[in-house]
Amino acid sequence: MHILITGGAGFIGSHLSETLIEEGHRVVAIDNLSTGSYENIEHLVKNKNFTFVFDTIENTTVLDRIVSEVDLIYHLAAAVGVDLIVKDPVNVIRSNVLGTEIVLQTAKRYRRKTIIASTSEIYGKSENTPFKEDDDSILGPTIKNRWSYACSKLIDEFSALAYFHEFHLPIIIVRFFNTVGPRQTGRYGMVIPRMVGQALKNQPITVYGTGQQRRCFCHVTDVIKALLKLSNEDGAIGNIFNVGSTEEISIIDLAEKIKTLTQSNSQIVYISYDKAYEHGFEDIKRRVPSIDKINQLIGFEPKTTLEETIKDIIEFEKRKGEQSLS
């Protein structure tokens, strides 16, 4: 198959590109490198089955040409990360909503199956865990930038489902729950790479808020397997699926585990949300997915434990540090 990945130089996009090429597919990745990195796909650019396009998906002329030539679209391009959401809400809203609309319009023109990347953020402040795909979304007020990302991704989902119902465009929506692994950056508030980087440098490991908030982290390789199986399953079309791990941990326990696994001398320090993000920042106490729906359809069940995932990230960061010194 010939496949387009928007946001193809990003963390998930680069791993997906790699796997698809290994399976014999041709991949074209488009990315404006605003949050993605050329380093993520540099090892692929000489492969005859990989093409990188440095551009934005809002360039309709370029996107139209690409979509006309492919069989399938993975739409991963988005502004992500809590830090970016708080500091640059205009770009978050614009790129997420407008970008997805352009992708859907173009996919409709050529009848291309499209997998839309969404997020666990859309469940908002709901305490009805584990979250199921048909649960209510409970968001905070519009005066708090923190909710702009969740709202923009909700609009993306509404738009995708509207294209499915009205135009019969084959779409699949996946809600990621903290996908982690090698190549992920801590630049925009991603907690594990940030903490691992701090621990390896024996810097203070920063825990935001009380540290009692609980999260689940899923290794990117498990997520990629789910994406590939969903894209080949007719029963997935027109549906929404949680994709994540159900192994949960508190953020303070995560910090302790990272400190132990890195054998770091770092101190663990607490930083208030007001200082880390913005005044009145609202966080989610517990974010755990129900994966019953995706498990019943394709048998998805993450295979990589959290400890194995953290060790994988630590080894990657160590190698990256050694390469930068050589």
C-alpha cells in the first residue's frame, strides 16, 4: 500500500513510518517540524519506500497531490503537550481544527480511509474511570487555556464522524492514553522523558502538583500494533477506540521508579501547577482507559510493562547523550 502519515516526523509518526516500511509499504510523511523532528526520520530518508515532505497540511495544493496518490491516511499531525497548550493556545486550536478539516475534505475528494488521532484529554474532568468511548466529556471553563486542546480534539472527532455519516467517508478514531517510548521529547510537558532526562543529569526530578494524580503509559510499539490492526479491520470504520495501557501509577511513584532505574542522585521536588503552567490550572486526578472495545474487535492488549518501557527510554536517552559527546 501507499500510505500518508501527517505529522510523520513526530514521535508516534516516525515509529509508524518505520514499521510500515518494514512491512513493505510505501510511506509519504508530511510534517512542518513545529513539534516533530527531522532526526526522527533521518534514518529513513534514503529508503526508496519513504518520502518526506517538509510542509504544513494547511497547504491544500501539496496535500491534494499527496492524497490523490495514496491508499490510506494516518492523520497524526497536531499541536500536543500541556506546556504548548497553555503557552500557545491560538496555534493549538488553529492547527488541530483547521488542519483536520482540510485532511477530511481532501480524503473525501478521493475516498481515502482515514485514521484520526484523538486523545484521552477529551474525557476532561470526569471521574467515571475507567473511561469508556461513549462516556460523557466534562471540560472546564473557556477562561482556562488548559481545555482548549481537549475541545479542539472533540471538534475533530465530531467532524470526522460527520464525514462518516453524511458522506460515508471511512474513518476510524483512536484516543491515545499517554503513548511513550524512545524519541519522545520532554519539551512540551511529556512527563516520562522529562523526568528521565532530569534523573540522568542528576538534576531535581520535578513533580507537578501533589504527585497523587494517576496515569497509564503505553509503549509506542504496542500503540503502533493497534493502529495497524484497526486500519485493516472493516468493523473499526465509523468507530472510536481507546488505545492505551491499564497499568496505572501515581506521578510521585513514577518519579521514584525513574530515580531507582536510572540509579540517580536526583532529589524529587514538587512544583505547583500555578508555577509550572498557569494560575488556576486544573489537572485530572485519574486517567485510565477501558480497552474492552478494542480488545473485543482486534484482541488488543499491551505487552510492554511500564518498567520495561521506562528502561527502553533510559537506554535511548543514554545512547543519545553518548552520541552528542562523540
